[in-house]
Amino acid sequence: MHATDALERMYMSPKTATARATQHILEVCHDLDLLRCYGPDKMVPKLERLAGELSEHLATQLSQHAERLIRATGDRVIHSVTDGLHPVPYNPELFPACSLDATRCWEALSAVAWAPVAAPPSLATSLYKQLYNAIKESNQELEYLTTGLLLAVHNLVEAYCQVRPGGWVLCRRLTCYQSFHARVHPVC
């Protein structure tokens, strides 16, 4: 019953507490479907709100998948969120077929694969980690490079602590801060 309650009250306060999550999912789906109706002036704020709720990465994944689904049914795309693709008008053969035949529409949608966007970089996938591993494997002077890295991190931590109110308290809590300091600045 909460699905019906959610659908009846889209973009309004939910009818029941149990309908809130379903209602929000339906609203997000509808907002993503508006790629076929809205230009950037109306669509970008909706996408920014979605990025704020999820993350930019997840919002990009969802919006690009929604666009692929819209295109698969031959519907128009007014605002494209996919690099290299442009807005398109209705496909005069595919759109009417998908609009009038639920089986044809479902087949078109089912043929669209979920294609996740590459995850944002992390330390594990970063260029730094690749270089560090290459240096470590080649037995170059790792100690020298590590000290340079520690100095850079130390300077970054110090700068952060200077601009953030109460930052020094946080810096003192870092378990390796004192050993950082002693190793990078032996005179301290």
C-alpha cells in the first residue's frame, strides 16, 4: 500500500512514514526521466541536488544510465549528461513502437547494460601508489623519497592545522605526528 501512497503524494509531504523512501525513489526516477523534457536550466539543479544526496560519482552513474534507457526507447533527449553525446529528437520508428507496446519497450530497456562510471581515484588506484610501488620494487633510494613524502605530508598537516580552528588539537591526536615531526625535522 505504501507504493500507492508514495505515488499519490510525489513532490509533497508523504502520506505515511513508510511511504517516504518509496516516494523519494519515485521522485528521483522521475527527475532523471526529465532529461527528455528539460534543458540544462532546469535539469542541472536537479542533478546537483541528486549529487548532494548521493555523491557526484553515483549521480553521474544514475543520470547516464537514465539517459541510455531514454535513448533505447527512441525518446528524445533534451539535456545530455553523457560526454560525447548530444541531445536527440524522437526516433520516429522506435519511439512509437515502444510507447504502444509494453513488451517492445521492456525488451529495449532490458538490452541496456548497466555501465558504471569509473570510480573516483583513491590512494590504491592513484598514480602516487603506482610510482611508490615501482620505486619500492626497483630498490631505489626509498628512504630519501619517503622522507620527502613525509615532509610534504607534514607541511600539509601543519598548514591545515594553522587554518582550522582547533586544528592543533587534531594534529596532536594523530598517532604518528610526533614521529613525523622528529623524522622530518630532527631539530624539533
